Amino acid sequence: MPVGQNNNAASSMRQGQLGLGGDNTQRKRAARQAAAGLGARQQRMIWPRSAASRVLVGHQFVSELSGLEKTRMQGEQSETVKYRIFAGTWNVGGMAPPDDLSLEDWMDTKTDSYDIYVLGFQEMVPLNARSVLGPKQRRAAMKWQLLIGDALNNRRHGDGAAAMHDQGGQGGLFRCLMSKQMVGIFVSVWTRSNLRRHVRHPGVSSVGAGVLGRLGNKGAVSVRFLLHGTSFCFVCCHLASGGEDGNALRRNADAAGILSRTSFVRSGGAPAAPDELPKKILGHDSVVLFGDLNYRISMDDDDEARQLVRARKWSMLLENDELLLELSKGRQFDGWHEGHVTFAPTYKYRRNSDQFYWCAVDGVATGRPEKQHRHRAPAWCDRILWRGKGMKQVRYERCGGYRLSDHRPVRAVFHVVCELAEGVDG
């Protein structure tokens, strides 16, 4: 549901046609003004209509769109469109999803629905030699794909097999635009089925940053597309682990390598992208970087840190968060933004438990003594950063009900403003 939607205006708008007037300079200026005034009253929001049917699971697919939101700036002959984008990340710890797992709570599909979903996973397969050096294991990815489709299209799990045969169909409330797996890192992008002609030039790129700085046990899978006239890039990362001295520098180096080495180039029979479409991550209009970034709490006094965890004094613990320190100093992540972190740490939990691993080292919870490992101290490893024009983050949350792995999933919701593409949206 749109924010502030006017039903009468929506009906009238859908029956009309878009008319683009004015020169290109006016259109560009109007788009910038629209981005700056995302919540302005005069900018009405009309979301695309939903269509009910089955899910389509695929690795590269673009669906159909009918109906547009239209915003005309006062005194200008230019229009923009607004959408809501969901981004989520979860390190599943190499665990296969159980048959009864539902992603509806994480994806918030019971109470709300968004226009585009971008889901990122880490450690989808165990990070051992067989997984890292062997062939890609698509079976795990397909299981998660079916669960995503179930959640988005309100389907029972038993309907998943039938949905696999609908790849050529035209129905479906949500469809998979594209997906990509690199060892344990997996990204899946889903759009409303009526978004086809306005989502163009989807592309994927993967960069390994693991063993020897190249293998895919760590690194990033990036996806990009053009929505109307605005380019989007989503970068799903799994950076270097560890809470010891020097590990944060390795994470910084991983991030720098991902941003510099990732490149979107034409492959196979893919249609040629326009020359002005960026090939590098930071060249896109709007960028979201998310995943298991692995930044930890940098405190020399373990006892003090443990006391803060047990007292749930998250704000005091966050004063020593490595990523927040990087953002505040404008070093590796200069120009990036993060929403206010108000939730509990996302790592490291005992599986099937709400108890932090670190708080059980005295053996009370487990009945056996355990070593104290600083790198297993609770931390906000799973994060979502963003940068670019026309974006406003409206939600940033941890989802505590999922105990499959030692991480908790995180989600963010963005309101975005897109400029209409000349010669395409007319």
C-alpha cells in the first residue's frame, strides 16, 4: 500500500496516459527536486496494481508492468515515479531451510507489500573445501527461491513444484527478476509482475575476496538494473571475519576491493546496455550495500563488554562498533549512510536459541565449560548501508524470530524516487 494514497486520484491516473513535455534540462531539474522532497504533500504516490497468480522462479527474468504513479512538479513539464524497495540480509550459517520455514515475518508480507524485494544470503552452503572449490550448489539456492516465492505470493509450500512449471506464464503477483550465487553468497531480486517494461538492463557481477583474495568464500555478488530512468545497484557482501587486532583492516580492504573490482559487462546473448549506464558500483544513481559485513565491537575490556551485553545496553556497546567508527571518520565508507541501529546484536547466537554464545562461556547454559573467544562476542555483523539520490530509508530492523543460524536476519525499507526515462515511459 502506498503512503498517502488517494484512491480517486489513483483511479483517474491509471486511466490517463503520461505526457512528457519540456526540454531535457527541465526534466532533470524536476527529478532532482522530486528526490529532495520525497515526502512533500503535493507529490502523490500511486503504486502499481497487483496481479494474483503463481510465482515464477528463474535466474534472469523481467516481468510486465501496467499503470504508473505520476508526479508533476509545479511549473515544470517533468514527471517522476515513486516505489518502495525492501532489502534484507541473512547469514544462514550453511543450514538448509526446514520444510516448514516461512519467510513471511522477515519479508513483512503479512502486513505489507513492497514493489521490489532484494534478498541477500551468506553461507548458503557450508564454507568448506568441497563447497568453495567444487561446483556451485544450486540446490540450496532453489530451496530458498521457493521459500521467497511462497512468502511473496502467499502460496502453500506444497504448491512450489507446480510453480516451477509456470516459467512461461504471464501471471504472478511477484516474479524473480534475477538471481546469482557465488559459493555461499546468494542474491535474489523480485518485482511485482506488472513492472516489466520499466525494469531494464538487469546485470550481475561477482567478486571473490576469500582465500588468496580471490576465492568466493568471501566477497560480493552485485546486481543492477534500470528502473525507469534511474539506475540501482545492490551489493551483497560477506567480508573478512574475526575480532582480533587487524581484522577490521582486512574488512576495509575487502570492501575497497569489491567497490573497485566489480564491473558490469555484457555477457553472452544479453542485449547491449546503453553507453551511459554505469559499469562500476559507485556510478549508479542509488546503491545499497548489505550483508554480513562482519564488523565487530572493539573493546579491550572483555568483562565490561560482557556486562553491557547482559544489561542489554546496546547504545553503550555501539559506541565501540567498528563500522560506526568507520562511517563517522569518513574513511572506507565516505558518503555512505546507515539508519539508526536500535536493535540487539545480530551475532553470535546459539542455534535454536535466543542466547548469545559469549554469555554461555561459564558453562551454566550448556553444562560444559567453553573457551572465551573475543571474535565470538555479540556484534552487529549484519548491516545495510546506502547512498545516492532520491532514497529515503523508512525502516531498519533485526528480525529476532529466526533461530536457524547463529545470525539474525536484518531488513530495511526504502522509499525511492525515479526519473522517467525519455523515449521509454512516454
